[in-house]
Amino acid sequence: MLARDWIGLVVEVVDSPNSSEIGLKGMVVDETMKTLRIETEKGVRMVAKSKRVFEVEVEGMRFRINGDLIAFRPEERIMRGLMIASRIKG
């Protein structure tokens, strides 16, 4: 999950220091180094990545991701994820 683009994925906030974010669900429409913009039924919400846990559905599988692990610029996160994956394979 670290080495992929999150735009277009359906995510849900399952843990957050801000209780009003828990249960927030929708499609990621934009991503910055520190935030995800999520299109919900009530409009677009900006959610910090740090100190949150997200549940992401990809190809019928659900993953729980600690937001601190994705709190990088998208292009940096993808490169780091590819480097980690190549180390695991090698």
C-alpha cells in the first residue's frame, strides 16, 4: 500500500484523535504530504494523515494503514515503498 497512488481509493478513518473523523468514508480525490482530501456523501473533507488509522479497500481486500507510514509526499512515499518491496524480495 505504500507504493501505490491513493487517489481513487475508497478509505475510511477508523482511528483518529478527532472523534468526528472516525467513520468518515469516501474516495480519495487528492493527496498532499500531510493530508488526504476525501469525497464523502456530504462533500470533500480534508483529513490529516498523522495519528490516524485508515482502512483501505483494494481489489476486494481491506487493509489497515497507520497514517504516519504514508505521511510523505505521494511521489516520495511511492519510491520508499518500492525500495522496501525490492529489499523484501531480494
